[in-house]
Amino acid sequence: MKIDDRLVFRAVGESDLAEVSALFSEGKDTFFATGKEKISIQDVASWLQTDDQFPYVLISGEKMIAYGEIWVDEEEGDLELAHLTVAKPARGQGYGETLLVHLLKEAERWHYPVVYLRVLPANYPAIALYRKHGFTEISPFDSTYNWFKWDKDMKRLEEK
């Protein structure tokens, strides 16, 4: 989906593996996005081969600048956003917000009422962004992450 003259939001393909894995080259930042210090091309390839994970990228000109996934949990009837990251040189320019907004729009394809995401407690910029877009913190499912919930139906009511 072309956003404007310089930005494109699209699904990830096999030809994107090296460029996506390069987004996860910073140890601390990679840990914030994935819970791992290092991500290999094989890790990214495995994400593409999973039936319930849908990866997307944000492209500026010819350069991949952001990545995120929608995980579909049919058994629980909900979605989770995962592995959101923005290339280091592109941070602080609104690309994370653009990625988040387009992931939430894409999440409309599934008619589940809730979108979850988890974030490490020290990732303050991400937490602020998620709160800005209507995510509310919920009781954690584990002790590692802060968990957030975005209620699609409540969001629709607020927009009316």
C-alpha cells in the first residue's frame, strides 16, 4: 500500500530476508523487539514460514526502515503485534507511529476484537507510542514484559 510519494507499507517476501535481518543488527534494540540479542536470516525465514504470523515492512524510497508482524491466534480469537522495530537512522521521525497505524489498519482484516502487544519495561519510547494510540496496560501474562491491549470495538466507538 502506497502511503505517499515516499512511503510504502507492504507484506514481506522471501527476497527481503537479508534486509529485514539487517534491521535487527543492534544488540539492545534487537532485544527490545524480539527478546533476543541477535537475529539471523534463518530466524527471519522461519517467521515467514509460519501460517499465523504476517510480517510487514515500511519502505522509504528504496530503503527498508521499519518492520512489524501481526500474529493471529485463532484459538483465542485475538491478534498480537510483534517484533516492531525501526532502523536506527530513521528513529524519531514518526516511522514507528506510521508502522503501528498501518499494522492496526491491516489488523482489520481479521474480525477479532482485541490486539495485544508486549514490550520490555525499559522501552519507554515504544510504551509512550502505544499509549498514545489507545493501548491500555493489562495484567501481564508473564513477568518479562509489560502487556498492552487495544480494543478494536472501543476504538471504533471513539472515532464516531
